[in-house]
Amino acid sequence: MSGGPGALIDGRFELIERLGSGGMGTVWRSRDTVLEREVALKEVRSPDPAHDARTVRERVLREARALARLNHPHVVTIHHIVAAEPHPWLVMELVPGPNLGDRLGSAGPLPPQEAARLGRDVLAALTAAHAAGIHHRDVKPANVLLRPGEPHARAVLTDFGIAALAGSTALTATGEVVGSPEYVAP
């Protein structure tokens, strides 16, 4: 169950346009044909065919559970999980703005006041996550979406795919590095 624009996932979610790809999948702008609204659909696939399918599926469930624990204006909202073969899909809120990485790449450094405001938004999201026993582990500009708003855009933290949840078993093997090397703490 995958495809390109026009494909129907779970008999309900029509893929419209690919928004971006990362280490564990592709995010699509999609239309929920039942509720008649646009959503983000994350197609989760391992970049390495040698990865155990159960581990990939458990990472998806962990991301969904982490997001489900959070109800915060600066954390993307999860709506549903499609437990399909060969890989699951996450149905999430569609944040229509660009990500912070794209914004920095196209317009350069942020003015200090905007950087501070967006930094406070991300800090609020991380504080809420930590209070719920969730450690994001991959905070980087590409995982911060910018929700358009007046008078300023607001930051929304996304991609909890490698989050660690308190009380859950580890999915990271000894010696395995998770996260984006350029953003991992030393």
C-alpha cells in the first residue's frame, strides 16, 4: 500500500503531494475523504532493508504513542495510525508552513527577536514532552514546522520517530547512533 499522487491509503486518505522525506519515510499532503480535510500522512519505511520489520513497526507505534500523549500548541497533533502492510502510516495535523531549515536556507539567519520567539516555542514543546516522559532525540531545524499566523509564525515540533519514552524498552542497539549527527549532543 503505497504510491504517488492520487493513491488512496486505507480506502480513505488520498495522496496529493510529497512534502518531504527523511531517514525513516516520506510525508505527504493528503486529503481525508471521510472528514473532508487535509492532513499530513507519514509513510514510514526503513532506509535499510536489513532493518527488522518488527523494529520499524515498533518505532512507528512509539512515535504515535508519544504524539498521542501530548496536547500542546507547539507539538504536531496525531489523528490516526494506519497499520497497513508492508509499512504503517501516521495521520497527523497538516501544518501548512515551511520547516525552519527551509526558512533558514531561503532567507538566511533569523532576526534575534524571531529566533528567540521560535526558540521559546520549541522549548515549550520540549518541556511538555519531557513532562510526559518523552525525549525527542532529533531536534533540528527540519523538524520544526512554522505555522503561519498573525502577527508571527509559530514553531511546531514534529518527527518523534526516534523519541525515547519513559517505561519503554530500548529500540537502539548498543553502539548505534540515533539522530542527525550534526545536531546530536557531543
